[in-house]
Amino acid sequence: MASPAADDYLKTVFSHTEWQEAPITPSVLASKLGVAPSSVTEMVKKLAAAGLVSHVPYGAVRLTEAGEQRALATIRRHRLIETWLVREFGYAWDEVHDEAEVLEHTISDRLLEGIDARLGRPRIDPHGDAIPDAEGRIVREPFVQLADAAPGHTGRVLRVHDRDPELLRALEELGLEIGIEASVIPGGLRFGGADVALPEGSADVIWLTA
């Protein structure tokens, strides 16, 4: 199962439950990967046969210990590359995802280690996602999604999902950055001494420290 496609499946299964608890179903997996349900069924069977996932018909897909370690290795590559592109090449945070999707399957372990060392062993990527270390360990702070945060809740902006580049650009224009202190207000956030109304959909892509 040494293939980029298998790595993409494992990475997607892990990422789905990284910030919420509901396991991923084959239909959701197909939607996230942009492939036909029949393709997911076939690949999940192969991953299960290789001992990388567990799955029962019509049930959720879950990573085995071996599958999780492989997923974390791919995620480490992806997030280090995103961080590298932003810091060293001036990419914006809405531009790095697609580049990293390609590069994560091509660079050597030696180059990846060199990137990690040059960047000072970063713990988070440009979107606030935790970067696993070389042993697959990952550290994540307690969090709350903005959609679930009560008005008045105050915390640091911990993460902004990278699925919508246009929304990322809009939030950047408003001054939202990873790590800033913010308080929840109806329809937005208070940060930098001002009340900021957020674009539609923002509550589903922003996480704060709990």
C-alpha cells in the first residue's frame, strides 16, 4: 500500500476526527476526496487488508495504530511544507494547501528533516494545525469551535480551517491571525480593540483555545 492515494485516504480519515469526535463514513470520505463511493469502497478494502484501517459494511472507517502512524507521517510532511512555503517563499496562508498536496509525496526524508531544522522545529502550521514530530507525537491545546463558543468566551485564535481560500483571504483582510486574543460577540469576534463582524461561514472554520 505504498502509494500517494493510500496516504491521502489515511490523512483524510485522521484529519476528520482531529477537531471533532464523529468518525468518518465512506460517503463523507468520498465527498472530502472528490471520488466516487465505489472508489472509496475498493480502497478501504485494500487499506483494511493491509491492516491500516478497520471497517464494517455501512459503518465508519477508523484508523488502526499502524494506519494512524502512517497518517501522522503524511500530515507532518504536509504541514511542514505549508509552513516552509509561507516563511521562506512568501506564500499566503490561502495559497499553500494545493502546493503541499503535491510536494508531500515527492520530497525525501532528508529534505524534510532539513526543512524542520531550518524552521526551528515549528509546532503549528500557518493555519494553526499541530505539526507532529518525527516520532509521530502531536500536541494540541484544548479547544472550542467558534460555532459552539458562548458570547463572552475569550481565548486565542487557535486554528482556521484551510478548506475555503476565499474565506481565508477575507478573514486575513479583517486582521484575523493565529495566536491573537479574541472574545466572542454575536456574529463575530472582538480583537485588536474593535468588534469585528465575520463573513458567513466563519463560525465553522475558526477554533479558539478553551
